[in-house]
Amino acid sequence: MWSLTKWHDATRWTALLFVARCASFGLAQSLPVSPDHPWHSPVAMNIEADVRNIPNSTFSIDTAKTYSLSELIDLAEAHNPATRVAWERARAQAANLGVARSELFPTLAAAALSQTTRQEVLFSSRFYGQVIQDFQVALDLNYTVFDFGARSGRIDAARAQVLAANFSFNDSHRNVIYQVQTAYYRLLNAMGQEDAVRASLSNAQAVQHAAEDRLAHGLATLPDVLEAQSATAQAEYDLQAVIGAEKNARGDLATAVGALATTAIQVQRPDQIPTPESIGDTIDQAIHRAFAQRPDLMQRVTEIRSANAGVKQARAAYYPALSLAASPAVPSLYGMQEPYPWSHTADLTGSMAFNLSWTVFDGAARKNRLREAEANVHAAEAQARLTRNQIADEVWTAYSNLDTAFRQRQAALALLQAAGQSYSAALESYKYGVRSLLDVTAAQRTLAQARSADVSARTQVLTEIANLAFTTADSVQGGQTRPRP
């Protein structure tokens, strides 16, 4: 028969072995078994099931409707998940401000207790049974009377963080709007390029028919026909590439709006979109407007405010803090001791205390915390200046690119007109045997490039206008209230 000590040892080793087995099982479930195979486990399958259960967008796109850019922007601001994320974060920061403000008020906790105690009490040479029943209702009140600005510093920091979250919310709208605009103009460019390539394909087919007709009348050679067929095949190839680019642009636009990439969205034709001819303001006006409107620059200013609040908290640590603690209670006691009957008592009990706390010496911890807080202020100010300089550079670049796009647009129009006249003249001359087929195909390629350049220049102007509005934050300004996500 085992002794009690041996039984304790066996029990202990059994428990340790059980814990080790559980730990090894947990590691086997959380780590890949080898580096040469993907990791698969029941946990991963559960996660995959959760991914499939993520709800899709709750709004629908009318596939028969032709949407304007402003309508697509309204849909994106209401349904793009990015605006929802920023909105929820702003709400969380507002709740955090409420938590900080709650420090200005006392905290009050209530508790109801019930306890029964039975024991044997030795009195003289005998034990007497004793039962005590305790019912008690107690309150616990704590309140900081003054702390020389520590709480107000935390409130100021939380208030600055709320402002930062609000500006981040505005910036998410700015980014979503720009995402929709760029996707929209990429789609317009792809649609315009498709029209241009189809026109070039028609020209190539016309040249091919002319070459085949001249060959049938003995006025052209077989290499001329083969050259024309090669140009037609190249136009067919370019058309398929442009169709693929248009599909990608449509998927990008649907994603920017907040729908799945497979959602079909009908937009206006490129020739229905007016193209501005000039910039409405000067570069200095655009830069100053960006300084006044950019949400990311305003976020940097809120970081300065938050850092100043940290300085206020660090300075408050040099001064005492006075707090009040009160704990009133109303106990109701019932007791019985053999051989006597039950007895009862009830009264108001509790305590109240004032606590004055003042750190006299802390090894320069407060001094270094204050230095850290002041350094954070200087860093936040430097970051704000850096952001302001970057914004000025972004506006300068966007303004210059827009000015270049306007001039390229004029050059593209002249190129398209000249290339069209050159192609028509070359084809007409070829039909009369004055020009060679190489001259016609070269003119046809130049015309195709001119059409493509004209479409690109037109959509580039619109894209650069959107880019300038993005860098100056004009896109998030306006009197109307944006829809809540």
C-alpha cells in the first residue's frame, strides 16, 4: 500500500503530464508542422467560414441607369467601407472624451451583502453554538477635489483626439472622392480609347480593301495587301487590349463606389463630358486654400494641442491632489447563541476620509516626463511644418501638371486634325496610284496615335483637375451636408 506522500507525488506528476499534453496540443494547433507546406487546421477552416459570412453591400446599383460622376460620389460616400471605418473611429474617440470628462464627477458604487456565520465558541469549559446573520447595504463614494489641472489636461488631450478623428473622417471622404474620380476618368479614357481604336480599325480595313481592289486590277502587289492585312490585325489586337483595360476600369470604379468589382455601372460617354479650357485661380491662391482646408494638416494641429495637454498633465504632477472617500453602510445583524434566543441590531456605520497626496521626491521622474512632453510639442510643431511644406509641393505639382495637360490638349487637337488630313490625302492618292501603300499605312498609324493622344489628353485634363481638387481639399468643401455612412 502506498503511503500518503507517494500518493501526493503521483498525483502531482499526473497533473504536470496533463498540463504538458494540453500545452503541446495547443502548440500543434497554432504552429505549422514544417516550413515546406502551407498551414491548414480546423481553426483555419473556421476562419475561412467567417470570411464567407462577411455581409455584402446592402445597396444595389441600377444597371439600366446612366450615372453621373456626382451621383457616383454620393454613392461612394454613403457606402464605401472606408468612410464607415473612419466614422466608427470618430465615435470611439467621442466616447473616450466622455470617459475623460467623467473624472470631473464622483464615482458611487453600491453593494448589498449577506453572510451567515456558524461556529462553536468556547466559554469556560463548554462550547456553545453561535449563528450570526449579516445583511448589509453599503455605498462607496470617491471624488477628486482638486489635482491642479491633471484631469483637465487629460480632457484636453481627449478633445484634441476627437478633433483628429473628425478630420481623419473628412480625409477619408477626400480620399474616397478622389478614388472615384480617378477610376471614373480611367474608365472614360478606356471608353474613348476603344472608340479611337475602332475608328483606326475601320481605317485599316479601308486601306486593306483599297489594296485588295488594286491587286485585283493589277495595280498593286501581294506584299502591299499583306502589309494592309498586318495593319488590320494590329488594330484588332489593340482593340482587345483596350476592351480589357475598360473591364478593369469598370471593376475599379465599382470598388471605389463600395460595391463588388463585378457590379456593372453605366456612365456617360466621354464626348458628353465638357472639358475646361483653363485654371480658375493662381498657384498662390490654390496653396493658401489648401492650407485652410486640408484635413491632414488640421490633424497635425490637433496633435500639437494634444501634446500641449500632455505638458499640462506633466506639470500637474508637481502639485498635490486632494481626494475624498466615503463609505456609508447600513448593517442589519441577527445573532443567536445557545441557549439564548435570537437578537438583532441595526445602525449606520462607515467611514469618511480626505486624502492629500503629494509626491515629494521621485528621482527626477516628473522632471523627465515634463521634458518628454515638451519635446513631443516641438516634434508635433515640426511635423505640422513638414506636412504644410509637403502640401505646398503637392499643390504646386498638381497645378503644374494641370497647366501641362491644358497645353497638351491643344497640341493633341492640332495633331489629330493634321493626322486626319494627312491620312485622307494619302489614301486618296494611293487609290490614284500616286502614293505607295507604305505611305498610307504610316499615315494610318499616325492617325491612330493622334486619336489615342487626343483621348488621353482630354481625360488627363479632367484627371488633373480632380488631382488639384484633391490636393487643395476642394472636393470635401461645400454647403450641403454629406450623407452619413
